[in-house]
Amino acid sequence: MEAERKPPSLLELCVRKAIDNLRHIDGVDSPLLRRILPHCDLEQLTRIESRTATDLTPVTDVLWKGFFQLQFGEENTSRVVDRMRRSGARYRWKDLFRAKTKQQKEVEDRMVEALTNKCRARNAERQSRGIKRFTKLQPSSCKRSYFGGGSGKGGARMRIERGQECAYSRKYIF
């Protein structure tokens, strides 16, 4: 024979319903929050804390420590715990989480800026080494034509002599 199950209490039904509708929770008593808040994600926890008039630090500090550990790892969490133990100071995990998030964002921004500057410098270097187009302009006053043909007598003979002079100068001067 099957053991009879007890029907859930009204409180248990309320807690289940509250967990299902976390996005609509604003102000709730502390005993209920102890049962509801472990089911919240980061955004929901932040919203509930900001909209609740009472201080929820005793209830949420453990949750913030868990979020800190998930986000930044066991090593950073143990380092923070050791520092708090050595200094004798007690900080709220919510504040530690926000400070570490801010610090991480600043480091990320600096890295993005450095990468952007490197890319800009690399692009500028590529452009400076690139092929540059020049347009060939005809000089305004020139004795010699760029397009062949000469002016006056002996144009072909003059070109041949100049070519021989250039070959001679290249051979013996350089």
C-alpha cells in the first residue's frame, strides 16, 4: 500500500509560487526571503534588494559570496577571505562583488583600448608601406617631348647620342 502523502502547507505553496514568479517580487518578509532568495539569479537578487526597505545583508551575504565565487573563481574568493581574516575587517559580499566587477571592467576597457591602438598603428603602417599612385604630369616647359618625336632636325640622331652618353656615364662614373 502506498504511503499517504501529506498535502503541502499553505506556506509551502506560497513559497513555490513566489519562486515561480521571482521577477514580480518586491517586498517580502525576512523568513520567506530565506527560503525564496536561494532560487534567485544575480539580476533578481539585485532587484529584490533594491526594492526591499529592510536590510537583507544577513540573508543575502551568503548568496553574494556564492555569486562572487561563481564569477571570479575559488582562488579569488579564498584570497578575499584571507585578506578579511588578516585585516580583521568585515565587508559585505555584495560590495566586494561590485568592486571586483568594476575592477574587471576597467582592466577589460584598458585591454580593448590597447588592442584598438595596436590595430590603428598596424593599419597606418600598412598604408604608409602601400603602393601610392602618382599621376604623370607633363612639365610646362620642356625641350624634349615625352610622347616620342622630336623637334627640329636630327631628333633621332640626338636621342641615340644621348643614350650613348648615359651608357658611358653609367659605365665609368658609377
